[in-house]
Amino acid sequence: MNTARRLLSLCLTPLLLAAAACSGSSESADNEHVTLTYAIWDQAQSAAMKQIIEEFHAQHPNIDVQVQVTPWESYWTKLQTSITAGSGPDVLWMTMVYAKYYAVGGGIAPLDDKIKDSKLDMGAYVPAVTKAYTVDGKVYGIPKDVNGFGLCYNKKLFDAAKVKYPDDSWTWSDVIAAAQKLTNPQKGVFGFVAPEADELSWYLTVPQVGGQVISDDEKSSGYDKPATIQGIQFWTDMITKYHVSPTLQQTTDTDPLAMLTSGKVAMRYCGSWEPEEIAAVPYGKANIDIAPLPAGPDGNRKYYSNGLANSISAKSKHPQQAWEFAQFLGSERAAEIQAKTGTVIPAYQGHADAYAKAMPEFNLQVFVDHLKYAEPFPASTDTAAWRDTATKQFADAWTGKAPVADVSQRVAEAMNAALAKEKK
Amino acid sequence: MFLLPAAAGLLVFEIWPTFQTIYYSFTSWGAFGGHVWSGLENYRTLIADSDVLHAVVNTAIISAISLLAVPLSAIVAALLSLPGMRGVTVYRTLYFLPVVTLPAAVALTWKFLFNGDYGLINWLLSKFGIDGPHWLSDPATAIFAISIVAVWGSIGYNMVIFLSGIRGIPVDYYEAAELDGAGRVSQFFHVTVPLLTPSIFFVTVITVINSLQAFDLIYLMVGQQSPAIARTETLVYLFYQRGFAEHDGGYAAAIGVVLLLATLILTAAQFRLQRRWVHYG
């Protein structure tokens, strides 16, 4: 129960931390044997990462790489504290959400000189991802992967309700109509699930009606725009108007993905990193398939896509070796290894096919086809200062306590205040 | 001299950071180190921040529930596991188990139990025709669910204090009371309870300090995504959220100072009040 005090001392004694936790050896020469630390957050991908490291080590016998897996929830707090203290990892996974924060704050190093020296072709990667990691004209990360989305549906429940499987002609109204037919209160089955998780909910529908989370110049919130509100309303209507989705309380208590793979909901919006988890459940593997993500009312398919990159800590003691490794992580071979596991779509273009074929039981091609509609993930220099607050506030709209328009207005005000503070 | 290692540790890890925190609460932080003096700005924001008000109320509720429930249930637990009762070791182990269990494991297990649709608690309630709530995600019940786990988790530690307190009471007093015709119940209220007041006092002080620092259960069982978070987040949770998730170190330090003041005031008040009800010897 001493958490508070421990947190205080953790946060406020960077000097002590630096003394207590040192990684790697202290000096670096080109031929010296060094150990790099590589920070990632997804356990599901650690096997692919280890294979990449093995092949890298075969080519660079002088460089050892240690993988450090920290769950997403604590990854960012740990990363920031350890980089501040100078004891952080050498190479690390970066998300679009925090790229600008780490770049502007000096947590990760610009890579332009090294890219030039090594003649690395940045044109090989999905442009939207490269763009998101370019801050003030400098590149801060080598693109790793990119997210596509699709509509996961339960074939068995569709058959039982005699509803036609979803296809690429579907728009919002088709989802609603099908969800109404599929919902069966007696059996405890919902047609759809509307979780309150930005990336997996309104970040997919807001761009489809021309709404915005943040303005293009990143100076103001888009949450008060009528189109944005419409994109969010799609989700809350499923719960409060059509009653075809479990409530926010239910989706908080039970993971929506588990509801899908246990036959409790018939449709769910899915991300390209999720099929592996669905296939891990026998019922999911046998009954779930994936259709193209339904388009907006006017056929618009734009969505906010996140994608990861490998970045190098600005405080790395072995920047040259870290670059060698980061470059290998961005290589065609590394893309191939990742694609074959079916865990992510590589940002290295031309390897999506291997991903699409990784799990023949699912139509993974859907995710790959979706990529061409990707828009850069909403982010500003300090995204965290407004993103969590938005999620917290929108709970009122999901539970029906307040209309979406009211909550959106509130979120926009708080977000504008946070953005104004950023520029100081 | 023998105190030196402990005292040094206390100075370096507890006392020095406390003063650093107070200093940092008047600063504004950069992303990766570096801070500038910002005077009272953090405190001005703090007074106007409705989240802080919620956090104070939530912390007060958890503390009040714990203050009432922990000493009571720990005394009952101690009485039930006095030497000579049947299966004493089993009970003692059961009561003490949560103290030595990882908070993450405790939180995860209770999360399953509290699950609104598939949890054991609601399944049991349904046998009696009661439609249980979504304990942890319903804003109306979440703070009570958290308090139940917090109280349950601290019974063991406090039970040990009461056990040693009870065993420290000389047998003569009970014999004298029995000669005066006092039954078991009046022996308990007129001998055990008064002589146990120093232990009770110690337990109440520790309980209040611990509940003011409630964080792990909220972080693990409720979390930022839950609709119930506004009604459960405590000062330490808000400190973590602002300082670590939202990168506002100076503001978090200001929340920390508020917590420090609250702890000092409440503990001082308890020490002041003890003169009225604690009997030594």
C-alpha cells in the first residue's frame, strides 16, 4: 500500500535511478561486443521479434539484442522515466500517438543523417506511416507496421438468423438492419458490439462522414463539428437507440473480443492484429470470418490508422549499433518474418500478401484492401493530455446520461485548452 | 549507530523526495527532464479542477468505509482465531493470505468475481432472485466494491496486531472480572476492549494512512476506460494519471502535496483525539 510513496520516489529521483539501473557497457567502439535493449509491448509478437534478432545476430555477431516486453499500460510510463534517467532501451517501439511528444521532447533521435549514410530507401514504406513519424521535417522512426480494419462476424449466428453475410456493399444502415435481426434477448445474443475505445470505434466512423478529431494544423479540436458528432452517434445509437449492443458496463466487465469469440455478439469491428487472438479460441476459429469494414452513409471509407515504427533512444550509449539493428528491423526480410506470423501488416510495402495468406481460415485480404483509405492517426505534440480525457468523458454518452453533442462540446473545450497549453 | 542504515534509507528515499515533491509542485515540467518555476500556477489549476474534488470525495469515502470496517472485522477475525478454537491455523492462514498475495492477483480474481454477466457473486445473487449490478463498472457501486476488497485485504495484517494485543492482556483481569460476576460478553466489553484500545488506535491510524493511498486496486480493477472511473479515482490515482499518463509532473506533485497535507492533518487529529479514548496500562 506504499504505492504512493514508491511512485513519488520513482518519479522524482531520476539521479538515483540512473545510478541504480545501468544497461549495457559504458563505451562503444565499432568492433566492440555490445548488448542492446529492445523495448516492445506485445507479447504476441515477441516470437517474430526473436526470430528477427537471431538473423540479425548472425549478420552482426558483435551485437546482442535483448527483448524487453512491457505491457502497454505501463510501457509508456516506464519508457519516459527510464529515458529521462538515461537508462532506457536503445531501440524501441513507437506509436503515432506519442511520436511527436518523444521527438519534440528529445526522447528519440532524428535518423536523417543515418538514413542518408546507409542509403535506406524510405519510399519502401507505406507513406502515411513515414509521414506520421516525420516531425518538423526530420524522420524519427523506421516504419514497422500499419493497421487495417474489417467487420468480424459470426457465420453461425448469421445462418441461424437467416441474414446474408456482410460484403463490400455494406454501409452503416446495413449494419444496423442486420444487428436488429441478429439480436436475440432470449438467447443473450447481441447483433453488434459498440465498445467505447476510440481506435476501435469512432476513429473508424468519424472520418467516414467527414468529421475530424483534430484539425489539420493540430491547433484545435474537431469534436465540436457536427460530422464528428454524427460519427460518434453511430456507436451510442447501437446501445441507447437500437438496443443491439451490450452496454458500456458490459463491455467494460467483459472484453468485447471475448464476446465475439464466445458467440455472445454477432458483429464487431476488428483490427488487423486481432485474427491471431480470434484463431486461438476454437469457437472463434471455426465460426468467425472477416468482411470489409462497412462504409459511411455516402460510401466514404476513410479511417484513422495507427502504425508502429522502430525508434532509437536519444540517450542510447550505442547509437551506431542501435541504428544497425533498427535498419535491419526495417528491412524486407524483417517484414517477411512478421507477415508470415499473421500478427501485423508490415509497413514495408509489397509484403501484405504474406500476411493475407497467413491464416487461410480468415479473409485477411480485407485488412490489406482497407489500407488505401488510411488517414494519419490523430495526434499532437502531447496527445496523451487530451486523448484519455476524451475517453473518460464520452462514457456519459455511451451510458445515455448525456447526448453525444453535449459531451462532444465538453471534450472539445477541454481538448482546446490542452492544445493551447502545448504551444507555450 | 545501528539506526544508521534505516535512517539513511529513510532520508534518501522518503524524506528527501518529500521536499523535492514540494519544490516540484511549484514548477512546470519538460517531457524528458528539466523544469521551470511556475509559482502557484499548479495550485490555481488544482483548485478549479473538478477531478481533484471528485478524487478527494472518493478518497474520503474509501477511508471512511475502511476506518469503520477494518478495525471491526479485524477484531472479529482475531476473536475467531484465538488459541484453543477449532481449526485456528486454517482460519489464520485464510485471513492472512491476502496480505502476502500479489495485489495484481487479488485484483484479477475479484474482477472475475465481480463480473456483471458471468461473475460468481451475481450468479449467487441470482439464486435468490436478485439481479446483481455490474459491480465494478457501475458508477453507483464501484467504490463499494473496491472498498470491500480493500477491507478484505487488510484484515489479516490488523488481525495479527489485535491477536498480540489480546494475548498481552493479563489473565488476572479476566479472573477478577469473573469473580465479580461478569459474563463473557461483559468481560469482552469491560476488559478486552478498553485494554485493546492502544492496538485499536494503532490500527485506525494505519488504516487511514493506507486508505488515503489507495491506488493499486483502482488502477487494476477499474482503470481509465471504465465509466465508473470518475466515481472511484482517488488522489493517488489522479496523481499517477496526471503525472505519468498525461506527463504533467509539476501538477502531479501539487496533488501529492495535497495528499501529504491531508495525511498530516488527519493523523494529527487522531493523535489529538486518542487522549479521550485510549487507555494505556
